[in-house]
Amino acid sequence: MPIYRLTKELVFPPPDHAEEGLLAVGGDLTPERLLLAYRSGIFPWYVEGLPILWHSPDPRCVLLADRLHLGRSLRRVLKKKPYEVRFDTAFAEVIRACKETPRPAQGGTWITDEMEDAYVRLHEMGYAHSVEAFSAGAGAGAGASAGAGAGAGAGAGTLVGGLYGVSLGRVFFGESMFAHAPDASKVALVTLAARLTSWGIRLIDAQVSTPHTLALGAQLWPRTKFLAVLARELGAAPTRRGSWTQEDVR
């Protein structure tokens, strides 16, 4: 199948035309295009020096929020409550930390400056959200690696892990996560899953599998199944736009 080149027209080719996951190149990262991509089962993934690459992999990695696998060691960590988890208090810091945290297996980051700016815009519009794990103790910003803690939200603590993604209908599209302390990103994800479950949101799009997500019970769905469930869940409930800060789950 061909790889499509996008123009300024706000349209994507059918996602099942993707060959080995790659569907199209080019286009832009306007909020309208990004939201259309997610609703269509497509997401952007950069390679430095190339145009925007749009993907729809087959199979698709998903997590069910109410069926996370919590191993014995993670359960012990959660019981100790080593981190305070907040929502939408440090979105810019979370995406910057995801961008700057070294990922040797990936040969660098795919979060370019343009991607960072695009998701900050989505956050300001109430579609993109962050989940943040703060350590107890010193004031925010005191010694967090990669500059992640600088200005990171209200209250005490240093930003040591978190994740961000996009919420539409009854779907949360996970984008990236980071951890500068043991299990910090896992604690953030488990807390997010509890929040989503309380809202009746089960589907977390993890895009492609990693050992991290597989250990938490991720499933690999055929693209046809993912697209069918996605269409159903997008229409099942209105999107929870705006800040999630005031509904903290500890």
C-alpha cells in the first residue's frame, strides 16, 4: 500500500491503509489535525530531520483501565504511598521531562519543539492532560533532574515522574511517560487508571507495546478491533475538557 503525503487539507487516508504502521507524512500539528488524527486511530511520531510521520499500527497496544495487572512489588509500593499524585498542575514540566529524559533504546527523543508546543496548546484547550508524581519533602523544583521540577505546580514536593496524553470521549490516548524515581511513572499510571475507571472510561491507547506496558497487562488488539471499539467509545460520552486538577485521586 502507498504512504500518503498530506497537504493543507484537513483529511487523513483510511487508517487501515497503513503499511507496517506508517500511514502518511507531512501535514501540520494544528489542534484540529491532531484531534482528527486521534479520532481516526492515528497518531504522530517524529523522526529527527524528517516530515511528520503519521502512524496507525497493527496490532494496537491498549490498556484497560479497570484491568491493570498490579504485581506484588508494585502493590507494596502503592501501599506505602511514596508519591503525591496530581493532575494538570505541571503539564509543561511533564512533557519537557518526557522530552529530555534519555531513552537509549529509542536512540533519542521523538518529542521535538514543535510537538511540545502542539501538545501544550491542546492542554490549554482542555484536551491534553498530565498526571504528575511528586516526592514529599523539599519544595517544588528543588533538585529535580532534567529540570523537571522547576515551577512544577502548587504545593510541596519535587516532580519525579509522570505521563501525559489526550482525552476524547471515553478514551485516553497515552503519549509518553518518564520516571526519575523508582516506580514513579507506574504510580502515576495506576492513579490515572483509577480516575478513568471512576468516570466509566476503560480504554487507554498505549499505541505500541513496551515491556513497561506489557507488565501492566497491556493487550495487543488487531487494528480492526481497535478502530471499532474506538468509534464506539468516542461516541459513548462527551469529552471531559478542562483542568482535571480539582478532582485529585490520591
